[in-house]
Amino acid sequence: MSAPNSEIVGTRMRDLTPGAWLGRAFGVLILIVFALFFVVPLLWLLIAPTKTDRQLLLEAPFALGDIGTLLSNWQSLMTFQGGLIWTWIGNSVFYCVAALVITLCISIPAGYALAMTEFRGRKLLLVVTLIVMLIPSTALVLPIFLELSAVRLIGNPLSAILPFSFYPFGVYLTYIYFSTAVSRDLLSAARLDGASEWQVFMKIAMPLSTPVIALVGFFSFTGNWNNYFLPYVTLPGRKAPIQVGLAELLSNVPAFNPTNAASTTITLSALALATLLAIAPVLLVFLFAQRYLVSGMTAGGTKE
Amino acid sequence: MSTIDNSAATAAVALERPKKGMSVERAQGRIGVLFATPYTLFLIAFGILPALYAIYLAFTKKGAFVGFDNFLKVFKDYRFWPAVEHVGIFIIVWLVLLVVLVVTLAILVHSIGLRWFSGTMRFVYYIPGALAGASSVMLWLFVLDPTVSPVSWLLQALGIESFVGAVDASRLPVVLAVIAFWTGAGGWIVIMYGALNNISKDVIEAARVDGAGPVRIAWSIQIPLMRKWIAYMVIMSFAGGTQLFVEPRVLAQASRGVVGQDYSLNQLAFLYAFKQNDFNGSAAISLVLLAVAVALSIYFVFKGGLFERA
């Protein structure tokens, strides 16, 4: 708390009193300590797959292994139950992409309708959307599971895809976007020129909505990719996505389960590699789309 | 909730009115309903119906109404109150960590003049957000195991000799809170940073002219003006915290039973459904959790001041 404020930006370091200088240095120190806290586990994860289990146990944690070890870890992970890991990753891609397409097809028009049109029940729909959006998605997992098992959909890919596609936050983001960034006058002008409502949406609103489509897409994809609880209860076994599969792998790691009698085992390094593979797509999206994500998170509630 | 009925009603009303050609409003209303309908169907199917079905299950047994019997049964379950306690302690530790550290770090990052440094810090804090669910816990299994951990010296300094020691009952709430903080804090820091940017520079400058130091400015101006966002963070995190599931589940699997399969409420609800085949009991627990989440959410939508536009 003892760091100087943003307006000291202009002041040069040598103009600071010793006390202020110390405060500032202490502030920077805290920031760096926390930066290490956030980044060290990730760095370790990048290095671990290049080592053997023995090296992991004995060598310095950040000493690099070698390519050969990485390849052999890769081999052992790939051969685990005939490449089951690719089945899991493929499942994840299938569920998340299908859900992404459905989410965009239903959320963008719904957000547009809420922001730019008047219809009975609009206000109610908006309030219910807000309320459901703020409920943690895990709160509805078991009720959704109970519902899906009543209609015998458990084990069917739809049991992940359909709930994944329901994304009230996406509707809210689209609603905020259209009500702040797109002017109603523009749409009215198009109507005066004789455009139908459908044309107004397709020709005027859609081309303007690329940023929000990207935003909703990112959030939907990353959220669904990382979702564990829902597919864990609705899609067991070979139909599981990678997050569930990862936890499954864990039960084949002797280091964590000494009593395990499974014939094929997974080494710690291979488990680290699997973890890295499981997070890779989302990590890449984060690295390249950081600006989008950040602006979207703050847009969630701004009313300026 | 009844938007479908409403749209049907709107259509009916529209038919009754005398035809004066297709007015712009009516055309808009029609496309509005058309566009909102698919989403509304999903909202009903995966937001409202599951909740209603859980209510139905929670108050019945084999289809017969049994009042609060299912709730009484789970409340009397010897595992229920310990789970409430576990989740409660975890939430307290986590919320304290979040509020103190997120606010402090956001103000510190905001105070940095060097753009690249401030930007890099926010980025580094934010990156672990890419890991959620099972993968972040998986990574923390390694971090918490002194034999392979990158920070084994730190674990040993804390008296942790083995992985099982790290997830010992006395440490577990803190461990879970640290994992949750690691994954989620960066996002909140970015949000708080945005809130700090919205504070007028004149106000800060005026305070400085009046002789307020950085700590005083943070305490008397910045934090009060971030109040809404802090409240948002606390309420969202509280609601999320009650749902604790994946962290203790994976830790239970990895710790040879040191962490219980029934550690959190959601795990218990899961056991009811999957091990005891008691969907009614499972629905009762889920409903308690859902009621907490819905209450917090409704409170925040109407009182939080962030969604006035709605």
C-alpha cells in the first residue's frame, strides 16, 4: 500500500524523498514477488516434460532436461491405452466448437433483440439473464444432470454440447455492446431507406459486431474447455473431454496411487506433459487474445 | 421466465389489432421475438427447468410428496455439517486473501509509472487464469509435492515433508484458497485496475495538494471508489466458493484419501447421486447451494449498482 500514486509518474526518481523512494521500492518488490508466485508453477510445467521422473526428483527444479527425454515422455503418453489422450482432446474440440457455434448463433441475435428492439417480456428476459449469468455455472450442474438423466441423454455428446451452449454472459455482453457501440439512428436510417428488419440486422448490425463475436467466442470456448464438473457427470469414459481425462490419468500415476494395480502406468513427467497439452489451446488463446479478454471482462459491468 | 408465453401473447395481441399496415415497431417487435426465442428456449431448458426439476425431486420420494424429508435427511447426514464447515472456512480464507491482495496489488500496479512494467505485471498475474478446472489442480499437485516441487525449500520451511502433509486437514482450506487465488486473482486485478483508471485524476491531484500520501489516498479515495467492484468480487467469489468441487475431488484422488470424497457440499451431492443412487437427496443439497447462489445473484443485480441500465 505504501507505493506512491500514479500521478507521481511524472516525478523523476531523484526528486523523491528517501522515504517515498523506499516506499516505491517496497511496492515494486511486492509486485515482483507476486509475479513469481503466478509464473513459477507455469515455468516449471514447461520444463518438467523434458525430464525423467528421476531427474524431476533429484535435479534442480529449473534445470532443463533434453529433447530425447521429451520425446520418450511423449511416446509413453501417446501409447497410453492406444492414444486415448487424442480421443479426449478430440472430444474437447468437438464439444467446445459445437457449443461455440450454437452459442454464437443464439446469443448474438438475442443480445441484439434485447438492445435494439422492443417486445413484450424484454425487460423480464433481461433481468432473468442477469440473474442466471451471475449464478456460478457449477450450481446448475447437478440439477442439469438430474434433468438430462430423466430424458436419457447422459452419455450422449449433446449432454455436454447443449448445456455448454447456454451462455447468458454472452447474451449480456452482446446486449451491452449493441446498446453502447451501435447507434439506433443508424438502424433507423437504414429502415427509412427501405431495408427490412432482417436486412438491418444482417447488413448493418452484423458487420459492426465482429469485436463482440470474438469476445463471446473466446469466453465461451475457454470456459467450456476448462469445464470439468459437467462433463465429469454427464460424459464418462472414452467420451470424456480432456479435463476429465486428465484427472483419469492421475489414477494411473503410481506416485500418487501406490496401490494402483493398472498394467499401464503414467510417469510424473508424462502427466506434466498431458497437463501442458490440456491447457495449450486455452493458453494460446490467452496469449494472443489478452487484450480482447481484458476489455471484455471490464465491459461486463461498465455503464459509462 | 415466461417469455415464450409472452411472445405467444404478443402475437395474439398483434392479430387482434386492426391492420394498419406493418408498422416499424411491430416489425421490430417481431424480429425481437424471433431473435430472442432460441436463447429463451435454452434459458428455459438449462436454467429454469433444471432448477424446477431439482425442486420437484427435493420435495418428493418415488414421485410422492414428502415435504422437507429429503432436506432433514441430508441435514442429519454425519457428512453434511463437516462439509459446510470445510466450505465455510475455505471461503473465509479465500475472500480475505482476495480482498486484501487483489486490492493491494491493483493499487500498486496502478501506481507504477512505467507502462511496460505495469502491463507486464498485469499480464503475468492474469495468465494462470487460462488454467481452470482439473488442469490447475493437476499443476498444483506437483507444486505441493516436496519431492518434485519447484519451491520445495519453501514447503520444507513451512514444515511440509510430503504431499500428504501438504493437504493435511489443518492446511487444506489455505491450500485450496491459494490454488483458487492463483487461478482467479489476475482477472480481478485487471478488473480493479480498470476501476482505478475510472477515478478522476483531479480528485487524486486535489488530495495530493492537500498533503495526502499514497497510503492515505488509497484508503480514503481509491478504495471507497472501488467499493462496487470489491462488492462484486466478494459476492461472485462467495457464490463460486460454495460450489467447491473439482479441487477437493482431484486432491482426494491424489492424496490416498487424506482429502475426503465428501469434503465439500457439491462432492456430497455428487455421492448421493452417483454412489447412493439417491437423486432426491442429491437434489436437496444442490437446491440449498442453488438457493444461496440465486439469492446472492438477485441481491446483487438489484442492489449492487453495476447493472443500473437493466
